[in-house]
Amino acid sequence: MKRTLFLAASLGWAISMISVSSIFAGENKLVHLPEPQTDGGRPLMQVLKDRSSSRSFSSEKLSAQALSNLLWAAFGINRPDTGKRTAPSAMDRQEIDIYVATAEGVYLYEAKNNALKLIRPGDIRSLTGRQDFVEEALVNLIYVADFSKMGNAPKEDKELYSAADTGFISQNVYLYCASERLATVVRGSIDRRELAKAMKLRPEQKIILAQSVGYPKK
Ligand SMILES: Cc1cc2nc3c(=O)[nH]c(=O)nc-3n(C[C@H](O)[C@H](O)[C@H](O)COP(=O)(O)O)c2cc1C
């Protein structure tokens, strides 16, 4: 089913109105993102000079284009012929899912469709970390490992690999943010049990880290 959605209303981004495809499969509304812009950015060495953690966020909105670019940089598909991604993953299991918590709801990034799937409406940003600033960041990314994608590997290996794989994704986000002068901080201080409940995760899904992103407070 195709519908015109007010993205700014449904996702809280600084765009007036655009036409998007919206597919309804039960509660799972799919919102397509603009094509990521993959040819911009500042030179790598300058970006590395600027990479840092910041915990102070303004209320300036992130455009849908910027969100698309951010998610592609994080863990998008950079080789469509093989479906491989911008970050490596152990045995190419691609077990890390990125959930996006905004003021309007929690979405799952679907790299293949370049889309966000609505997981649940409502603002649960404050549950994504134990620090006060998390509810002010426009976007909180939640990195969730799906252990069911990791075959019969021992639990210790699943934990080790999914933590390492998350680190690469998080660094991609750091570099994108440094390039675009966005503020970001990766975070481990999370009440994982409470957040998993709010996100309705399956038992084999494990929250690894979260990462706040937004424009810096002036
Ligand atoms: C695995 C991991 C967990 C972290 N957890 C938190 C956290 O819960 N809260 C926080 O404010 N910063 C957290 N940080 C950010 C670090 O505090 C930060 O990277 C460190 O102070 C160095 O600062 P820099 O990133 O600006 O170089 C975490 C970093 C890593 C790598």
C-alpha cells in the first residue's frame, strides 16, 4: 500500500513533507530513506583529528538525508553485488542490527531496503542510557546482536565477536559525525533488561552498546 506520510511529523525531522512508500505488514510500517550520499565528507586525516565524544546536544533537527547518510556510514551496504557492508563482521555474519530511537518511536534500520521499520511508537530515548543527556539527543542508536545469526559458535565467541563488530560500526558513526560536525558518544551504561523489554527484543537478541547523535549545543 502506498501512502504519503508527513515524515517530519512521524519522525520529527526538519523536512516539511515528502512522499514516501509505506508498506504495512501488521504494525511494521516501513519508511524509505533518501538515497545515501556516498561521495562527500571531509578528508579522513582531518576527520581523525576531530573525532571525539561529546555529551551535549542541541534540539536542532537532523534531516532525513543526514540520517540516511549516517546509517549508511554506520553499517550500510557498500558492495551491492555481495551485500557486504561499510563495517566488517566476524565470518560476515552481519549480526548487528541498528535500532534508532527518536522522539517519535523506535525503528529498525534495514540496510537492504535503505528504510526504517517502525518497531514501536513512543519516546523511549531516556531508557537508552543511564545518563540524563540521552533523552536530549535527537537520535539514539542501539546496537543489538542477533545471536541466532551466529550459528553454533560458543556463547563466549558470540559475545566477543558481536562486541568487536559493534566497535567498527560505532567508529564509522564517530567518523561520520566528525566529518559532519555532529556530536556523538558511544555508551555502555544502559539498563539492558529494561531497554530490551521496551524494545520487545527476542531472547537471542542482546543489546551491546548505544550511541547518541545530534548537533552540538552551541
Ligand atoms: C565500550 C565503550 C563504552 C562507553 N560507555 C560510555 C558511557 O556509558 N557513557 C559515556 O558518557 N561515555 C561512554 N564511552 C565513551 C568514553 O568515555 C570516551 O570514548 C572516552 O572518555 C574517551 O573520549 P573520546 O571518545 O573523546 O576520545 C564509552 C566508550 C566505549 C569505547
